[in-house]
Amino acid sequence: MAYDPNNVFAKILRGEVPAHKVFEDDATLAFMDIMPQTRGHTLVIPKAEAENIFDLSPEMLTATILTTRKVAAAVRAAFEPEGMMIGQLNGAMAGQTVFHLHFHIIPRYEPGGFRFHGKPAEDPDLLADHAAAIRAHLDS
Ligand code: AMP
């Protein structure tokens, strides 16, 4: 399937859709998931037209996973979860719903009951607070 430049993450990159941003550099952007699975659920995307992990150059993939680790460390410092899931879905059959490559950073506070989808949209004010808490650990 060809990359669709009108997917919602492409629109976030172009500034056409708002996002609670936590980190940005030349190659990557991190922002809060609007339907978080857990408190602090954050997404990291490359600034490249890649639908999935197979479409991205090694250099951009390296930048994306390094940003993922950096932001995950800040999420861990901000929320002190018991564990941390980092995941990435390729294709609708795997559960992918937004067709711009992204890594999920999902803090885990308790065992069991995990699904990638199905939560309602979170209060934007709470997401803004969470983004600020994570940014505080990236700035320090
Ligand atoms: P996936 O199923 O791996 O493609 O994950 C897509 C993720 O994007 C889901 O966790 C959604 O909650 C999240 N999502 C969808 N639209 C937005 C948006 N506008 N801003 C932030 N996260 C979003």
C-alpha cells in the first residue's frame, strides 16, 4: 500500500492537527497518545513518509529508536511505572490503525488486561499535564 500523506500523524507533522508534544528534533517527534492505554502512553514517529518499519531508512530508524529510548527514560522518570512496554505494529492484521510508522511507549503499573486499543479519548488538559511532566525530565 502506498503511503497516505493524509494520515493523522502526517497531519500532526505538518501542524494541521494538534498534538501534546514532548520532544522534537530534525528527524523525530514524540507526543502523547490521545487514547492512552496507561498514564503516560507516548508515541514516537519519524519525520519521513514511512508506513511501517520496513519502509524506513536505517538512519531514520536509528534516530527513531534512539528518540524512543530517550523519551521512554523521561516517561519512566515522570511516572515511575513498574515496567515499560515499547511496541510497534505493522499492518492492519497486526493491529496497526495509523499508517505512519510509530513506536508506542506504554508505562505498565499493574499486571494483565493489556490491549493496544479500545480506550476512550483522554481529557486534553490531563494529556497536557502529562506532556509537561515528561518534558520536565527531558529538559533537565
Ligand atoms: P496503532 O494501532 O499502532 O496504529 O496505534 C495508533 C495509535 O495512535 C493509537 O494508540 C491511537 O490511540 C493513537 N492516535 C490516533 N489518533 C491520534 C492523534 N490524533 N493524536 C495522538 N494519538 C493518536
